[in-house]
Amino acid sequence: MVAFKNEKTGEYLSSISTSSTRQTSEAAAIQNGKAVDLKRYPLRETVKGADLSKDGLEVIIKELQCRGLLKTAVLAGTRQDRDFAEYLANFWANFEANS
């Protein structure tokens, strides 16, 4: 069980289960200290107003991959983060050097 702390009041909210069973009907967020049903809000609007961290983004990516909607993703600032034109130029330079 996990209980989240309301930063404004300092009080802990009702605890929730962290079991691996998905219960989408219970999907909720905390907004102004009150539980909000996320199904009422379009995902696009929720993401626009969200403060996304790298960890939060990785959770979203993994969920999209689990649902088969995304195969791979490259996070900005990682080793894989390269401009496509730069990648192609480097690829052909290595190809010609090894031919």
C-alpha cells in the first residue's frame, strides 16, 4: 500500500494498493488535494499540463510498448540521441571506408 502526501496541507491521502493487477476503473490522480478520475480527461490534455520527468516519460514509453503502440523511443540527451542526417552521413562514411 502507498499513501501520497498532499504538499499543501501536509496530510497523507488514502492509501492505495500497489498490486500488479491493473484496475483501470480505479485510475485516479490528485489535483488540488482531491482524487480525480483520469478517464474524464483526454490523454492529450493531461500530458500537456503534466510536469514530465525522465522517469515519468519512461513509464509512459513502457506502457505504450506493452500495448503494442510503440516499438522504440530515443530520449533526448542519451547516447542514442542523434540527428538523422548526421546518422546517415556517418553511416555512409563508414560504409565507403570499409568497401
